[in-house]
Amino acid sequence: MLLKIIHQYIADIDLAIEYKDEIWYKILSKIDKSRDGKFFAWIVTIAKNYCISQYRKKRHILELDFDIEEEVDDKWEKILDRK
């Protein structure tokens, strides 16, 4: 059931399986803080927030990589223009 929830947010099944293990760890470490009667909603919220958090981290890394590539391209253009 948890994998199905994660797979709604993550298209890559291998990555979803990896996230499942990490999310189970979060759930088990916070189980004493769960609210009575809303356990399933609590699990869905943890899974959703974890997936969003991972997406934001990866998006930020990709943006940084793109910026670095632009800087390298600019430097190469300057070097090539000198010749």
C-alpha cells in the first residue's frame, strides 16, 4: 500500500522502492507521535512530504549543475574567442 502511494508521486519504481524503505524508517521513528483514528492519513502525509522534499533536493542539484555548465561554456567561449 505504501509503495502505491509513493508511486503516485515518483514515476521510477526503483526509486519508489528506495524511498519506501526510508519512509518506513521515518514512520517507525515517529510512531509514538501518530494521532489516533487518523493513522492512514498520517502515513500518506509523511510519504507525500518525503517525496516532495526529495524532488526539491534533486531539482536544486540539477539547477546548480546547469549553472555550472553555463559558466564553463562561457569560459570556453572566451578562451576560444582569444585565439
